[in-house]
Amino acid sequence: MKQPQASIAIQVLPQVEGEEVIRVVDAVIAHIKGSGMSYTVGPFETTIEGDFDALWDLAKECQLICIQQGAPSVSTYLKVFFNPAEGVWSIDKKVSKHQK
């Protein structure tokens, strides 16, 4: 497999009430899982690594899923690291030594 060109950290905040947020965010995470890209879920954001263009498409899809799940609007925080020449370090390389 080719080394990923980019990594993103995405946090979606669907504008729904109470614990309905969990249901909508779970639908987004299920879509990320189905993407086939390497990812890790954290308590505030999900980090994904892969092809630069595919990551942008996935970020857009995350917005649409929130709306499809009933949120009238969604706010998203997105961090992007792009290194087409050398690729990016894997999620595992960055955090495995810090995991319990």
C-alpha cells in the first residue's frame, strides 16, 4: 500500500439536541470506518490518513451524513497535514507508545 499523503483530524458538531448528537456522530464514524482508510477515534475528533483528494471527499461526506441523519446544520473543525513528497507518519507511529 502506498504511504498516505495526508492526514486529517475531523470533529463534526451536528446541531441536534442532547444525546441525539451521539447517534448522528456514530453514523459519521460508521461511514469513516467503511471508507477503508486508516483512522482512530478520539473523544473529540477522529484522525484519518490517506490520499489527499479522498480525504477532502470524505470530509464533505461527513457533513452530508449529519444532515441526512436529521441535523438541520453542522459545524466542523478540520485539521489537515499534507506532505505529497514524503508522505505522513502513520497514526500508529505517532501515538502507539502513549496508549494504555
